[in-house]
Amino acid sequence: MIKFLFFDYRDVEIAQGFTRQFHAPRKRAGAPLLRADLPSEVNLMSFYGTVIRRPTDGLWQLWYKCYNPNDRGPALAYAHSTDGIAWERPVLDLVKFQGQGTNILFDGAPHGTAVIYDEHEPRPGWKYKLVHGAKPTQRVAGFRSADGIHWVPAGENPALGVTSGGPVGLMRAMDGRYVLYIRPIEMDRRVARSESWDFIHWTEPRVVIDQQPDDPPQVQYYGMQAAPYGAYELGILWMWLTKTDDLTFFKNRGLLFSELAYSRSGWSWRRAAAGTPFIPIGEAGAWDGGQIHPASLPVFLDNEIRFYYSAASVPHEISTRGDAEPKWGISYASIGPDRFISLNAGDGEAELLTRPFWTEAGEFYANAQIAAGGSLRAEVTDLEGKALEGFALADAAPVQGDSVRHRLSWRGKGKPADAANRQIRLRVRVKKAALYALSAGKESEGKDYWRFRIPHALPMEQEKNLLGM
């Protein structure tokens, strides 16, 4: 599947008459799914952690940071669910409190935890992988597990000579390498990347996103978590807006929220809508009105992308240890597939022409929301922008309604094979509509919408040869 998304205009030749709009996911209404109300949590439920939906059986699993009830240092706790809504915190015998079992897995001061389920891992006991800072060095350590509950070191720890001073991002890229996003130095609030092919040996971290020239002095990048999304990587960047009267070196007073970032390479990152929160802090007094901590990975469902987050009713600098009333909770925000950025057309007709690309299948789709009285029509053209026979705008069947996968069709004599295995462009004319994505490929490929390539003008095999792959 080839897909055009509109984080920027790199794959677009012409765009006229559109306005570009960023879309944040919508928070689930009501009370949080979980509250930090167990005595063993000591009133902390932070997403220095992860939510996954296990592909083998659909089990939802959740790891979060709490306080160790025995010494009140950091600890890692666990919950699971059958639907991602109602969660159970199982009683385990790994860490006990007052002689009773808890749902705590680690009590060795874990910090910045991130977990992945690695469905392509052949080694027994390696399906689950975890990184976090741990005693005695607080440097990054790697662990593996068969069930996500019982963990052993993946290799010699620490795996990296840097501390885990904030949230950590962990993912497995489309090409198989493991990727870690972390602060390069303790309290150095910017983001660096390290890679590994075996989850044991890691490269020296290199900074990939830093404060931009137009950021005010109070803006820092607290950390970033990332996930592969087709040929992109999507990052949830923790934004840290310090207070102007905080003149301390480490600046622990401020506002903690998130923004969406993206990259095509993993080494060069951009903020999709600088200054606009991705998961905003709630209203003052609300359970999520103090700070937001996104989970390290989104969950891709059939028609929904969920971004789980933990939040507190108090800001970052206020400790909740020992408070009688729970101050932390967990919920999620969701968005439709590919619906991060739209190109909006009003009453006047807007037009978009893509750059050339190569597709092996002559089937085309649009992710669009078309209002009453609006329409979307498309044509397939050659490199010079001339419509292929049977695929002209005059032959196009107008698309209407709201769908993440409108199939584009023509009344002419053109057949899918006539538009396949050649360099082509797509021209789209839109009225009273929001266009989120364009794609080309087999219908069966659309189900896994998070697996796609970005446009290139060469066949896949030629592209791989050119890149030495």
C-alpha cells in the first residue's frame, strides 16, 4: 500500500484552495479507567509505561509506574483487560506489602519504563522486551519475558551508559532494528536515539530533536515515545513549559503536556503542529487537570487509534505520596486511522496534484469527510499531468459521505491494470470536504492501515537495489 499523508507537502506537487488543519485525538468522556487507589501504589499511576493489545489472543496489558510501598521509591506495576476498558490489577507474589501480594513487578527503582510485544521474535522467552533505568546505576537496562510479568535481564546490564531520567520510547522498526528514544544526559531535556539489532548491544545515543529557534526559553523536551506508522515514525513528544520564576538549574516547576511529532527516517524529527497539544491537560480541578503522561505506544484497532495516558489533578512539582484522595488515573484518547492532518476545502473547489509515484496495483482510495453538497473527484495522470484514458476527472464517480476508505472509481474504459506498474500521479478536486489521506494498493492491504509505504517514483525492487537493500 502506497499512502499520501499530509504532515507536510513533501509528496505533493500542487495544492490550491485548501487550508491545513491539525486534529488531536478525542478524550474518552467520564471518569478514568483506573485510579491510583490501592495502598500498594502510594498514590502514583504514571505512564512511564505502556499499553499493548497482544496480537495472539487480544489480551490487553498495561505497565505503569507507582511508588514502592515498602520504601516509597519507584516501582513498576501491572494490569490486564479483555476489552481495554475494564482493567484488573492481579495479585502477584513478586513484591509483597504488609505480607500480602501486590500487582508490582519491579521494585528496584525502575524509571522510564517502556515495553514492546515482539511478535516476530524467534528466541524463546523473548517475546516481551522492556527497558528502564534500574538500580544500582540508574542507567538504561534491558529485560526480556515470556509473559510480560516475569522478567530476566536480556544481556549484561546496564545496556547503555546513560541514565533514564525521563520517559523512554522503545519500538521495533519496520526493518527489524530496535530503537530507543531517551535523554542523552540526566536532566538534559532533549531527545536522543539509539539502535540495536539484537536488543543487547546498543549504539551511542545521538540527539534527533532539540529546542527549535522559535521556542521560548521556557520550552524543554521532557522526552519522547515513538511507534512505527507505515514508513513514518510517530512520536509523542512530552513538552515541558517551565515557570519564568523558576531559576533553579533543573527547573522542576512547570506544565507537562504532549505534542505530536513525525519522522521519515527516525533521525530528523518535526513537530506536526508546534504549540498545539496532542493530548491536552484538562480543566482546572479535573482528574487530568494537572499534567499528562502519554503511554509509550499507541494501540491500533480496526477503525480507531487509541493513545492511553495517565494524568494527575496536580502539577508536576507537587508530590502525591501519602495523600488520602487518589490524585492519579489512566484513560485514553482516540482518533480515526490517518486522521492527524486534513486538507480542508470550502465552497470553492480545491485541487491537489501528487508528485509521481509507482504502484503495483491500480486501485485508489481516499480518506475523506465530505459534507452535504460537497464532492471529491479524482483522476490518474501521467508524469506530465495528462489524464490516462478512462481515468479522467470527467469520468470520475463523485465521492460523498464520511469514510476512512472511499474507493475511487471511474465510469470510463480504464481498468486497474492500465494504471499499475508505471509512474503516475493523482489529481484530486474537492469541495466542502476534509481530505486526510490518499492511497493506492490492493483492497486487502487496507485493513492493516498502519502498514504502508510512502510514495516513490520507482518500483519497489528497483528502489531496494538503489538503496543497496
